[in-house]
Amino acid sequence: MRLFVRDDAGHRPRLPGESPASASPHFKYGGTPEADVLLGKAAWPHILDVLGGEGSQAMAG
């Protein structure tokens, strides 16, 4: 298991290709949209590795 954190990110990381999350009328997520994108971008290669998807290290061998 890996944990990815950013002090400036909220609770809605955006993975590559996802559009920004719309504001919620019920929840305060904190962080910035830019930080949420960076958090998702940092986690993305590891997600692909676990899933064995395109771009993963599992496919490179």
C-alpha cells in the first residue's frame, strides 16, 4: 500500500484526463484544484502498476 499526500490538496485528487471537480453545495474539501491534479498525477503511475495497465512497470518486463 502507498499513501500519497500533499498539504495543499483537498480530498478530491484528479487523475490524468479527469476534469476539475465541481464545487459541492454540501462539503468543504479544502485545497486547490491545482494541488488535487498534482496529487492525482503522482499517484497515477502506481495505480497503473497495481492494475497492470498501459504504462505500468508490470507491462515493461
